[in-house]
Amino acid sequence: MIEQNKSGRIPGAGTGRRRKPPAARRRTGVLLAGAAAVLVLAGAGLGSVYLRLDGNLQGVDINAQLGGDRPDDLANGSLDILVLGSDSRAGDNAAYGTDEGGARSDTAMVVHVHDGHTEASVVSIPRDTLVTRPACADSTGTTVPGARRAMFNTAYEVGGPACAVKTVEAMSGIRMDHYIEVDFTGFKKLIDELGGVEITTTRAIRDTKSHLDLAPGTHTLDGERSLALVRTRKSVGDGSDLGRIQLQQAFMKAFLAQVRSVGVFTSPTKLLGLADAATKAITPDSELDSVKELTGFARGLSGIGADQVHMITLPVVYDPRDPNRVIPLEARSQQVWAALRADRPVPASATRDAATGKADGVVR
């Protein structure tokens, strides 16, 4: 049997295909279920339609930008994916706020797929986390110096996807095998193609910023209201980004469950519509920027159900110098990263004493 490394590639083998240039389209958005979104491509029978869908995909060559100074690629059967969204308000996304020039990562999740690909651990990184950001090259190739006490989401702002990956790898000591990003408009269209996502609220959510107004009870949210839910912040918990992360995690599980429940894999028309929306919505790394590659990746995740996705937020506390920022609980955070490096579940003790945002159970 030929041995493969943890990214699924045969050691020493090239890809043998042309690299696409970095995406020219805007990479904006909230990415909650980017890794889950590609599951809609895991159905069989698309055949020649692949060629049409390939044109929707534009990749970012993270490996070429970062070179060899990265954590080891451990051959333990696991996969690590940085799932990212940005808060740009350019173009079609202008309806969600003013473009202030320069996108930042609005949502970040490290998705660790355990050996066997039947379970996953997801670690959300709050955008306001103060970190030591490494030096990164910007879009012109100029090196931007590293910084201490830099907000996590500035990594994307100064150096794009590659700098975000570099920052996560510096924090965790874990090499990211893949990168996936989705934009606001693509996110909405994907949810609408899916037929909405069903969630249950345990109390009313009324948020003037996101324009969400939900009574307690069960709701099927279309794309617009789904986007409003995952952007909601001020009206849940303590009004911090930590509370919003809890909404996002609950929504991601509901999304996964919905993909499996609507029969997309038995309906070619439904599958094609979802595949078209998904490939238009995401910006993957250059090793997933064809439908053939993306479908193979998605099939490898198809055995993971919502109940097998275990979600936590990076253990943080509010910064005593600035209550609008959070700082990692160093020992607890290292417990998280050490568990993932060893391909073990994150121990419950790792999140003890961490700030939560106090939005537990608002959405289920």
C-alpha cells in the first residue's frame, strides 16, 4: 500500500497540474460552515458538469506563499483546515456596512478532522484575541513586521489568507492542510439553495445591528436571516464576540444536519444547484481549487455528522487593559493545541475558567 501524508498526498509526488492565480474576486464574508459546505459536492454523478463548476473556483496558493518554514506535516491520518471569513464591505456586500478599506478575518475556525474521518474538533478563534502576529508579506510582496498584542483579525488585513494561516500555525504549532473562505453573498445563496436551515431559539432575539427579530421557538431561516443570525452580537449573552461565536457554532451544527436531511444526494437537480452555489461561494487553497479535488476532499468528510462535530472556543479571558479585547489563557490554550497535535479529543478541563460570552443555549 502506498503511504500518504495527513493531507492525503503521496510524499514526493507532484500535483501535475496548472496552478491558478490567486482569486481576483472579493473574498468577503462570514464563514461558519465552509468545510461543511463542500459536503454538498460529495454526491456522485455530476460527470461533465465538473467542467462547468470548475470555472467557479479560484484558489489561493498558501504553500507557495509560506514556503518551508512551517510546522511539520504529521502523518497521523488527521486533517487541519483553517475556515475563515472576512469583514470586507466592498461590492455586493456593501449592504452589510461601510467599506473602510482592508478586510479583516471576521470568523475563524480551526477544523481538526480526526484519524478515520468520522469525528471532528472545531476551535473558534475570537477575532478580538490579542496574539503575537508573525512578520508577513503583503499583497505587494513587502514584509510587514510582526507585532505583539495584535488583534488576531489584523493578520488577514495586513497579509491576506497566507498571513492568517501563518498566524494560526504560530499560535498552535499545527500545520494547516487546507484553507477555505466564503463570502456574505455566497453564504446567503447557499442557504437558500439548501431550502433554509432549521434552528430553535429558547428566547427572543432582537438585534438592531443585524436586523434579526426572532420569537422563541423553531424557525426555518432563509439566507438573509441566517446571515443576520451569525452576525448577531449585541442582543445575546454579554454582547461580546464570544456570544456571537456560540450562535455561529450552533448554526453550523444545524447546517450540517440540514445538508444530511434534505436528500440532496438523491436529487441531481438539488445537488447541482447546491454545488453551483457552493463553488461560487468559497475561495479554497490551490490544492482544492478544482471540483475533482474538492469532491474527493468532501467525500472524505461525508462520514461526519453533526453529533460527531465537537466545538469549543479558544480559552480566553477579557483583557484587563482593554475589556473590548480578549487574551488566551496560555496553559489552557496549549492544552487545546497539544490535544489536536496528538489527534486526541480536547479535554473538558481546557475550557475551565474561560470567558464564554454567556450565550449558551440561546439557539439549538
